[in-house]
Amino acid sequence: MNKKLLVLVVVFTVFALAGSSALALAPMGPPTAGLKTGQVRAGAEYSYSNADFKVEWEGDDDEYTAKDIKVNMFTANIGYGIMDEWEAFARLGFGNAKGAYYGDDEDDGSEISGDYKFAWGLGTKFTFLKQENIDWGVLFQIGWLKTEGSESGSEVDGFDTYTWEDNFKLSVYDMEIAVGPTWKAAEGLSIYGGPFFNLVNGSIDDDWTETDTYDNGDDPPEIETDSGSESADVKQKSIFGGYVGAQFDLSENASVFGEFQFTGGAMTFATGVGWKF
């Protein structure tokens, strides 16, 4: 395939698939294997995602939308060359999530503000076709992120005071399958990208407490307390996306990459550095 045409195909794929919405969390890197048999790669990665997805609370027929959920993840990545054209990898680190979810009325919503908690992932890459300066491969990876936090507030209405507190836990599983080329554009520079299939499945568990204090001139004031637990499913709005990135060789055994993952309702920027041994 002509090199200029290849670049146009990759870019067109990314933007044509941007009419869908998904939540992509983890870096992907080139979809082709980059390790020889028995070779090891150690690296560090960072990713930032901003996305919308669906929240479905149990016992509530209304559909809620989590808007502008910002996810930061820092992970270490260890890869191993099973064969010259096949590698496997694992990542381990931590991440958080912040944003808001709403119903039909944007005044009827709540904030998500999670602390940094544990994150991990597993994946594999396989190169199925090698051409002059262009390799074609497939990537499969899964990841898991857990974060938790609390929100509280109060409201005064005349002589009455309303206070509330929410303690929530958010767990998200993410799976991606990408297919595409890695083009050796120049010495030490590779351009890669292509479409990807993405599934997100998660849950929110929320424990809440509400205290209403009524000052009707009584001594002491009348106090009513209510509490409960709720749970919700978290899902992506669509399952397709696209990405494009570049990898630069720092030395014979070290490289750095940067990439963008695009969808209609989500954007992820990821970068990382790795060393081969």
C-alpha cells in the first residue's frame, strides 16, 4: 500500500469512527508485537480520559448520563516476547475518576470525586502480516480500575437545616480489541493506529445519609435521619472507536510513545516509555 495512502486510511478511520461513544481508559501503543522471543520490556505509562457513559440505577427507570468523567491512570508495564511476532504484557498501578452524573434534569444530579486507587491490566499483541516498512497486527487488552470517595453538603431553609453525605465505590472493567498497521515512517519513528472495539462494564455502590433538622421553637429541635444504599450499572454508549499514535526510539533498546484515542463522546491521551532487555 502507498505510504501516503496508508496515513490517510489511518486518519480517516480515526475520525470516521468518532461518531460513536465509548470509554477508553488504558494506553494501547502499536497494535503489533515489538519484542523478540524471550525478550522483556519494562515501562511506565500515563493516560487521561474524558468521556460520557450510561448509569442505570437499580429500581429507577430513568436513564442517567455520567458527563465529563475524567480518569487519570499511572501504571507500570511489563512485557514478554512469547514468539518473535507475539508478545504478552501486564500493567499495574493506580487511578482515579472525577465528574458528574445527571438524569433528564441537569439539576437532578450528583458529583463523582474519587481518590486514587488500584488499577491493573493484561494484554497481548500479535503481528499477522509483515510488509516493507509496514507491519499489521492485532491487540487485545483488559483492564480494571477501582476508585472511591465521599461527598457531603448542607442547605439552610429558614430555621431548618438539611445535611447529606454520600460514600461511593466505582469499579470499571474495560476491554479493547484493536487492529491496524505500524508504519516505519523514518529511522527511529513509527506511526500506528486503526479502529478498535471497546466494552465497558462497571458498577457504582452508594451509601447515603440524610439528616433534617427542624427548628420549630421546640427545645431540642426535631431531628430526622434517613439512610440507605443504592447501586448502579455503568456501561458505554457505543462499542467502536479509533486511535492514532507515534513511537520514537530513544536508543536501540528504549522508546517513547504518545497517542490519542477518539470517539464521539470520549477522548483519551496516553503516553509512555519502555526499555527492552
